Amino acid sequence: MDSAFRKTAAQQQALKLLGGGSRYVLLFGGSRSGKTFILVYALLVRALRAPGSRHAILRLHANSVRQSVLMDTLPKVVRLAFPRLRLAESSRDQFVRLPNRSEIWFGGLDAGERADKILGKEFSTIYFNECSEIGYEAVNTALTRLAQKTALRNKAYFDCNPSGKSHWSYKLFVEKLDPESNRPVTFPRQYASMLLNPAANAENLPAGYLEETLAGLSDRQRARFLEGVWLDDLAGALWSQRTIDRSRVAEAPELDRIIVGVDPAVTGNASSDTTGIVTVGCSRDNHFYVLSDASCRGRPLEWAAAVNAEYDRFRADRVVGEVNNGGELVETVLRQLNLNLSYRAVRATRGKIARAEPVAALYEQGRVHHVGRFPELEEEMTGFTPGSPNSPDRLDALVWAVTVLSERPAGPRLITA
């Protein structure tokens, strides 16, 4: 280990907790707080202490854990804390081998990625990265593989940006309740957790990240990603963060149709509403994939340029724009930039809640997937209730796109003699 590597005070406290007597440890808190870094560090220390031991780093999707941990965090930890350590990577089987024959495996836990190569092996450590995205059933299945016999005491590590208090991770680690039965866990001391926030990791962050990037988020997103607060689900809200998180994906499959939904702001001054611009695709099995949120404030020609950029970027089939306020302005402005754009005007005849309820039902069924994270859109979704004073522009654009995509045209009639 490199003596030049200096841990923050919060990292030192986290390492004491990870090395303590609890079998299950959760590090939760804001974005870029160093949770993943110190957990990978602790896992490497365990692997070095027990030659031939096997360890797993799991996320909802294998591709996500490869990109974020295998290709990013792990090399950083090795470079800073273990500069003399040489890892041999098996790209085919997705693991790295240490000189002492210990191995670190990387895998996904969604229904299509529970590969036998991962769940067919036994491990000394299992680390669930971004566990707010993983279902409790998948976690329990993976924990059956926490069974390798070595000199180490087998442990499971977890991390997340805290979502809603209804999520299983809050129930298990904070309330010490079994998420399925809501009864107290049998051995509460085996479940430990710690808050790590980006302010405690400021020395490792780029200038302006705390003051500009995170502090500029909406109230609920700032609470989650800056302050690491577990959020209450708002009474009457059609969406919860748990509902969104459980169907989140890293990539979309092949899509049959793609639509850019637009909820336009007619004016373009500093106090005007945001123009909602959300792109959604539909797959052959009638699942919906939210691809981007390009919503913006600006004059009509500015938001029209953003709409056209998304239309070209995703090779969309159509732009759908709400015309209750803008009338013919929406199509007129769009066609100034792209005469060949396929456009359909839609007009709201019901209230926002009534229009949104069928789309919320699709989320409950697990048929709408966010491809990545859209903090501002998700803030509108989880924060919008019948009494909300603000206009949910991003949400409106999402609802229109999903609504039009879900209009399945009738097939050709079969005429018989």
C-alpha cells in the first residue's frame, strides 16, 4: 500500500465500520462523496489479506458495473492506494485476478443478467453498488453465494444515493425491519450504516461541484444528492423514487418507434416556464424507454432548436407538441428549422393528473424504463401532487410521448369470402 495515499476523516471512519463486527454494511449519502472509492479500497484490502479468496461487485446491470467500477473506480483506487499492485483481467469472464490468486468478479442482477458464472460461485465479499436500483429479491438471491470458506469473515457491502423511505434499504439498515414482513430483524447489530456526503470529500472534488452543480439542484434532488437525505414519498404523488429506480436500465433495446414529447413555453423570459422536451421509445414487447430530457428555458427558436437536435439525434419518428397555449406557434417555429419534421399536435382535454394516471400505471407495471438518470424530470414526477403549484413541464412532455406511443394502431382487417 502506498504511504502517500491519504484518507479523509470520513473515509477513515467508514473503514472502521466496514472492518467492524457487522456482517452487512451500507454507506449512503450524496453524490461524489467517495462511497464507491472507499468500498472498493476495503474490498481490495480483504482480497489481499486472504490469498485465493473470491469477491463480487454487483449492480443492476453488468454493463453499468463494468463501466463505472471495473473501468473507472478500480483503476483509480489501485493507482492511488496500491501503485505496485498488478491486476490480470479476464475480459471474457469479467473478473480480475490479484497476484495472490484472489479474484474480483463483476456482474449484473437484473432478470436477464444473473449469469451462472456469478451466481454459480461462492464469495467472501459481495458489494452491491447503487443498491437503490436493485430489488430486494435479487439481493437475497445473491447473498446465498456469500459462502466461501477463507480466513475472512464473509461480509456484504452496500452503497446508494438514498431514495425514498419506502425503499428496502431504508427499512433494513435504518429502521432495522425486514422489508418483506416489516418485522424487526433477528440480529439488528449485524446491519450497520453510515452517512457520507460530498462536503466531507471536498478535497477530492473539482472546483465548483458542490457550490454550483449540486447546490443548483431542486430541493428534493439537493436533499438526496448533496445532503444524503432519505426522502418521504409525497402523499398523492403518482410516482415514487422506488418505482422509477426498480425499472431503470443502462441501455435501451432495439426500438420500434421514438417520439419527442414537447410541452412548450410560449414566452422566453427569465420567469417563463421550462419547455419540456423528453424523448421516449417503444420496443416490440410494448415497453417504453425514456431516452433523454433536453428540457430548457429559452425563446421559441431556442427550444425549437433543442427539439430538432433531439429529433435528429435519436432519428425520431415524430414530434408531439401540446398546443393548448401555443396554438399553431409550436409547429410554425419547428418548421422554421426543419421543414421535413414529422409533427403531431395534441390538445389537453383533461387535467394533468387524469392524463398522467395511465402513464403512472405503466410505471407500476414495470413497463417504463429510464435509460440512465434524469434528476430534474424525476424530481417533477415524485414531487407532483394534485395540489402542486408548479407546472410540471418535463412531466407533461413525458406523459404526451408515452401516451402517443401506447396508442397501438389496429392491425389490418382479415377479409374472408
